[in-house]
Amino acid sequence: MNFQQHRLSTKLAWIAVVLLLVGLTAIGLTLLESWKFEGGAAAINDMGSERMRTYRIAYLLSESLREPAHATAVRQELASEMKTFESVLVALRRGDPARPLLLPRDPDIAAEVDAVLAHWRRRIGPSIEAVVASPDVAAQRDQATALRPDIEQFVQRIDGLVRAIEHNNARHIVYLRYMQFGLLVLAVAGPVTLIYLMFLLVVHPIGRLQEGMQRMASGELGTRLRVETNDEFSELARGFNRMANHLQDLYNSLEERVAEKTRSLADKNRDLATLYEVTTLLNEPGSTETLCRGFLRKLIGLLDAQGGAVRLIDPKTRGIHLYVHEGLAPDFAKQEQCLDMGECLCGEAAQRGTPVVQLLTPVPEPDFLFQCQKAGYQTVAVFTIRFQGQMLGIFNLYYGTARAFPAQERQMLETLGQNLGAAIENQRLVSRDKELAVSDERNLLAQDLHDSIAQSLAFLNLQAQLLEDSLSRSAMSEARDTLAQIRDGIQESYDNVRELLVHFRTRIKHEDIELTIRSSLERFESQTGIGTSCKVSGTGVPLSAEQQLQVLHILQEALSNVRKHSAATLVELEMQRDRSHVFRVRDNGRGFDPAVLSDTTGRHVGLRIMRERARRIGGQIRIDSQPGHGSELTLSLPITQQAAA
């Protein structure tokens, strides 16, 4: 089993277990030796007591012979000592862990203990019992005297056994000291070993990882860490190496990626510039043809095309008409003047409503060549012109060589097609708005001509008939009166015609309507001799050109009514500009009863026209008047109208 291949946690666990086992083993051996030493000391004590007990037995035997009177008591004590002597030897041979009493595990000592016990049982004990049992005192003394050398020899044998046990204990004391010294060494070597292993397993790998990171930070991207183990630090080393490989690959390919990114940004900037230039062109004023031609020229220049065309779809016939073209041969342009839906590449693209980029490769049968292929083009691109999902037409780009259109470029051209469609539709809407405005203005002028000049001419026709009748009757006085009325009618018609001409020629030459109103008042005063004044107050959002034109027409109509009907000497015009615009025209003329304005016979043509003009710009007209106190006309443009403007 390879220790280096284990996980760091496993290594640390093994180290802890080994250190624990070594410590426990050393402590256990020390405890065992101390226990043996304690058991040996108890054995020495017991054998020493056996030696003393032997002397005691010999003494008691002698006393029993010297003092016959006390022989019985002494013999009882002697028997007790002999019994104790043998039980101690047996206990010593057996051992007692509770004391502890432990005979050294030495075969010689064990054999010597067995020999002492056997000598006691076979020689010394029976001899003493024989002396005690003999009835003859003299014989007892002789036997006791003969037994004395055996006892001395027995005691010497016990002394030898004690010395052997003491020598064994001394040896165990040396062992215990060695073990204690080993524990001291272990107490020092254990932490040192643990520190060394921590440096080897933890600190050194972290240092190598830190060194690698510093070298990477200094620019040495080729730095790699050796993977020597299979622990957590090896995983960190592998991760570091993967990171270093990735960084080195990134650095090696950085220049290429920067160049690629630069090309991509350049392409995007070019596309954005193209979109900006074309959008700016399409927002410039001009006709639809001018916009389409400028659009086409711009694309041909930006995309290096050999030629191009814009085709618009007739919403009625669904024919595809060549509207403008650039760089196309006259014969080819003539053949492409009108296509049907589904005809050729352009017709198919228009029918499907999807862009087409076609590479025109030569074919063996020239009857199947496209017209553009016959004209020598090798690549034709067809993109749609749309507005809000409605198909308005297509535009083409022609190339004499093979050319591919990347997805980004196709998307840009589709966007430009949508912008062109919005510009074309905007031109159509502007044209329709102009036609509608002209039609509305013609209707108003037609009503004005019919209700003013036509009525005056009808009156003059009637007066001419009366003049003819007076002349036929030679009623010269009636003829002169009729002629005067005809003269007044002609003058009134002349004044009406002049006012209409002023209406026709009215233009807003200034962004602020104030200057135009003041100019109109000055002209009115010079023509009629009626005094005028103008008062302007406040500031607000300027009116649009259409609003200014309609307001001016309403004010001119009000001034015309003052001239015709009020017999005033002063006209005051007040303009208030705030969140809304209010215009007031007051005169000091004869005034009238406002109830007459409810007459529906059609006599108040001017008022009806003014209200129609006010309605067109979202305004309201109010008229206040009293007979003999003048009149006041108020035109109000509300806040909503100003917001719309």
C-alpha cells in the first residue's frame, strides 16, 4: 500500500493513530514493568519473611525442647508457622495479581522456588515433624542438633532465591528506566515528527502552490506543478496546471483573438456606419425616386457592387416594376422593366418575401440562363423592401464575380430594406396629406368664392336688368340710382377678390406667428383706414406650420367681417401664450345680437368657414357681442392640441 497515494485526511488520521499507538504502547510497557517490579518486590518481601520464618521455626523447635512445661503451646505456634511457611511458598508460586504478588517469569527462579518447596516438603518439614513427634527428649535434641545444618543450608537456599529475585527486579528497574527514557525521547520526537510530517504533507505543498502562483503572476505562464501524490493538494496542483494551460492557451491565442475581435468590431462599425449613412439619406427631403436612387448609389459604393436596382410592386396588378437602377446595361434594364410574381429570381424572391443570394454558375444549355446571367453577372442578391409586414418591392445588387454575404451583412441589408420601405411609405403618406390639405383648402375657397363673389355677381346681374328696364322706360332717375348700386356692388366684389388674393398668397415666413399677425394688421390698417393694436403675452410651445396657417386665415376672416359689417374705428388683437394659445379680436363697431348666429339659412358663410378651420386644428371659436358695444371673437387651442403639436 503506497502511503503517498492516500488522501491528506487519511494520512493525517494514520499519523494520529500511529502516534497514539506508540504512546499507548510505551505507557503500557512502562505500566507493565512497574507492575512486574511491584510484584517482584512483594515476592522478595515474602521470601525474606520465609527466611525469618525458618529461623522462627528453628527457634520454636529449640524452645519446645528447653521448656517442656510450655512445649504444647510452643508446638502449636510451631505448627502454625510451618503451615504459614508452606502457604506463603504456594501463594508465591501461584502469584496474586490483587496485591500484586508476581514471581519473575524466569525458569531458573521458578525451578528454584519449586526446589525450595520440595525441599521443605520432603526434608525440612518432615524432619521437624519427626522431632516434635519423638517421645524421647534426648532423641529430640539429637535430631534437632542434626537438623540444624539442613536448616542453615535451607536458609542459604532461600537467600539465593531472594538474591535471584532481587537481581531480576534490578534488571526490570533498568528496563523501566530505559522505557522512561524512551517516553522522554517520544515526548520530544513525537512533536518533531508531527511537525516534520505537517511540513512534508501540508506546508511544503502549499509553498509549492504559492511559488507557482507567484511565478504565474510574474509572467512565467509555462509554470507547472508536479503531481506526486493523490491527496487534496494533488487535486489543487492538477487544477493549477489546468488553469495554467488555459491561461497559456489564452495568451498564445490572444493576438489572434484580438485581431478577430478587431475585425468583428470593424465589421459591426462598418455596418452601423452604413445604417447611419443610409438612414440619414432616407430622412432627407426629396421625392421617392431621389430617395431610391440615393439609397442604391450608397449601397453600391459601400458594398463594391457592379450594379443595382430598386423594383416596386404595383398593388393592383402585382407587377414588379424597375423603378431606378445604377450600373446596369441599357439592354438588360429594358428587359427587366416589368416582371411578374414568381418570374425569374427577383419574382420568386418577391413572391416568397424572403431574400435570395444566388451564385450564377455556367450551365451547358444556354436556354436556361437567367437574364442577369446572360448579362455577365455571377452573383445577384435580392432583398425585400417592407413596411409593417407589407411587401413594397425588392432591391438588387449585381456582381461580376462570386461573392458571399455573411449573416450579419444579410441582416443589415434586410434592415436597410425595411428603412427604405418606411421612407417610401412616408413619402406616400406625405403626398396623400398634401393632396388632402389642398383638397380641403380648395373646398373652403370654393365655398368662399360661391358665397361671396357669386352672390355679388348675382346681385350685379339683377341690378343690370333693373338698369335696362329703367333705360327702356327712360326713367333716368331710377337708372342713376341703379347705376350707383351697381358701382357699389362692383367695388364690393373688387374688395372680396383682393381679400381672396391675400388668402391665396398667405405664407408663414417666420417660426413665430406674432410677426405674421403684426404684418397682417399693418396691411389691414393701410387698406381700410381702421386703427389696429396688437398685444402679446406669455410664452408657450410654438404652433406647428399648419396650425399657424389656419389661425392666420381665421384672423383674416375676422378682420374681413369687421371691415364689412362693424363700421368700427379700432380693432384690438390679443394673443395669450401659455399651456394653451388664445387669440381675441375686438372692435368698437355697432355690434349685433348673437341670437342671429343661430340662423341656419346659410347667410353666415364666413363664420361657418372659420369654425371649420378651427375644428381642423382642434380649436374652438366663441363670439360675444351686444348691439352698440362692438364684438369679440375668441379662438382657443386647448392643451391637448398643444401636446399634439
